[in-house]
Amino acid sequence: MPAPSHLIVVGTSAGGMPALVQFVAQLPATLPAAVLVVQHFAPDSDGQHLVDRLAGHTALPCRLPADGELIEAGTLYLAPPDRHLLAKDGSVAHLLVTKGPRENHYRPSVDALFRSAAVAFGARTVGVVLTGMLHDGTAGLEFIKRCGGIAIVQDPADAEFPGMPQSALQNVAIDYVAPLAQMGRLLDEIIGTPLGRAPEIPADLKQEAAIAERVVSLGTIEEANRLGHLVPLTCPDCGGNLWELNEGKVLRFRCHTGHAFTADALLLNSQQTLEETLWVALRMMEERKNLLGSMAARGETPYSAQQTERLEEVTRHVNRLREFLLNGSSSEN
């Protein structure tokens, strides 16, 4: 099979398989590009079953790639469960299938795939974000744009779960917003359009691509400081220090071992962690209230009267904390 003229990289999450079925059905058998797909699913999912499902709706060969496999035109590759799928340019373009550090808590990660494709294929990269929740793919589309490629999102009004397309639209200068049914025709037009002068691949994206390949970590402090600056935040995955990255408009962070996050992903994680902490605090206060109740019930003595006063105070705190946790809007704030 010939080498691909372009890479079409696709990211999706919730509602993704029905969307992918409709998406791949529009792609012709003569497609001169290769299609690389990240679908978020559980680490123990049956990836081959998902590949077979897609293959039943397209003339393109569909497969779970092996590490080091050559990238062929007219072929669809689905990221295996719990593995990053990365594109690598060298003497010949090939795929890497790795168990590197998670990005935005995901493996496979849409951002990791999109960045690798942008670094390997530059302006010949077309990124597509379909239905899904949260933020994976937003930074990835910015990587593609910085390397001269094209960014496409499914129209949020057309998506079963609009979170991923909306996040991209709010943060990146998207080239095309289209309903799913028009994606095939749009891609055909893009791939058939002659390329202009491609920009040079940014050095920071090359370094980040190498980190995702596990070629390097952030390295020395001096190397880390070239990518960003140290901030008083810790990585939620490993507890290490975080560097705020200097380049790009999407606010992002990396730790020394390679975990990466957008600011939105970190904010969501901090909210979830805070809520968990407050529930633990509520449990401990309930236990304290129960203990004080038992102590206050032991006869009419100054000691029991003192415990009754403490019980009333703790009960007020318990009620306030419970009200806070049960009020969804307050919890989100």
C-alpha cells in the first residue's frame, strides 16, 4: 500500500461508537489518507470487537495497530485499550503503540495522538473532534493548527454529547464546524486542496512528542524550564511538581514524569478531590457527633452538660456541611 498523503486523526468519547460508524461509512475505499482514531473506553474493553464493528460499515481495512507498524493510505487504525496511539515520521511513517503517561487522565489520549500527528505530518494533518464529554482534543487541535494543519469539530448541536466540540470551539480557532453527515464530503475537499507553504514544526511540540513516546521525560530543571515555568501545583496522577507550559493559547501543565493536563482538566480534578475530602470530613464530624451524644447521655452532671453544648455546636456544623454538599450549585462553586 502507498504512503498516505494526509493523516486524518479523530478523537471521540461518550457517544463515540455510533458517531464513528456514521463517520467511517462516508470514507471511500480509495482514500489517499490514513485514519487514526482514539475512542475513550475502559482499559479492559475488547478493542477487536470495536474494530470489527467499524469494519462492517466501511470499505477501508480497519485494525488495531501493532507498535512499529507502517502507516498505509486507505487504512483505519483504532487505538488499542489502555495504549496511546502515536504517529512517528522517520525514513518511513509508522505508528507507536505505547503505555506512556496519561494526558488529561486518559490513555489513549486524543491530545497525544493529535500532537504526534502534527509533528510527524505537519500541514498534512487533519484533526477531527466528535461527540464526547470534557476537554480531551482541545489542546490537540491547537497543536495541529500550530503546525499548519486543519481543525474540524462536529457541530455541537449535532453531537450526542457536545462537551468536546464545545471546548474546542471555545479555545481554538477551528477551521470547520460541520454535522456528522457532511464530514466525508468535507474531508474529500480538504485532502484534494493543494497545500500552501507549511510552517516549521515548533520546538516545544517536538519535545512534548518525544515525552509522549517515552524517549525523554521533562529531563533536567533547565530543560523543563525551556518548556514552561514551575507553579505551586501538584500533579493529581503522581504528586509531582507541575510546570505551566509557555507556548500555545490553551493553558496547559506538565509534570516531570510526563503527565499532562489542560487547565480545565485540572480544575475538574480539584473540584472532585475537594468534594471527596468534604464527604470524609462529614463522616468524621458525624462520628464525633455520635460520640458526644453518647457522652452527653450519661447522667445529669456538669460533664454531660458540657458535652451537650459541644454536641449542639457540632450538630450545627454537620448540618451546614451536609447542606453544602447536597446543594449541587454550591458544590460546583
